[in-house]
Amino acid sequence: MRALVWHGKEDIRCDQVSDPEIEDERDAIIKVTSCAICGSDLHLYHNYVPAMLPGDIMGHEMMGEVVEVGRGVNGALKKGDRIVVPFTIICGECD
């Protein structure tokens, strides 16, 4: 698949990368059909967020279709569902 990849400060490229795989039972794989950028992407681009590593894939605002879910998703999502991912970046661990 093609993805916007961070290679370093002010260096992002549209690269060919491996298709995603389910790594955790709570994962879902989404086929992105539309996406957007926001101010937080500029912070990442300029390396104001030191957690970025070369090879990290950019983007967190998107719409798409669920193509696969982990066994722990428990029916919240199913293959074929259309979804919108909000702008927030969260850990998913707290209530």
C-alpha cells in the first residue's frame, strides 16, 4: 500500500509500505478512502514531537471501510462498516 512516511524533520514521502496486519485482538484494519491534515501534522512534520521515528506513517484523520477486525473487537465493528476516525490521538487504555 502507499502511505505518507516520515523520514526526518521536514522530510515526508509517499512510499510503498507493507499492508497492515492485526497485531492485537482489539485492532481493526481500515481501507482509507478519504483523509485530511491538521495542525498536529505540522508539529510532527517539523519534529516538534520528539517521539517520531524515521519510517513512522503519518495521518490520524480519515474515513474508510473496515476490512478486518481482531477477535477482541466484540461486534463493535464488522467487515464492511464505513467509519470516521476523529482528530483525537489517544492511548485507548483509560476510561
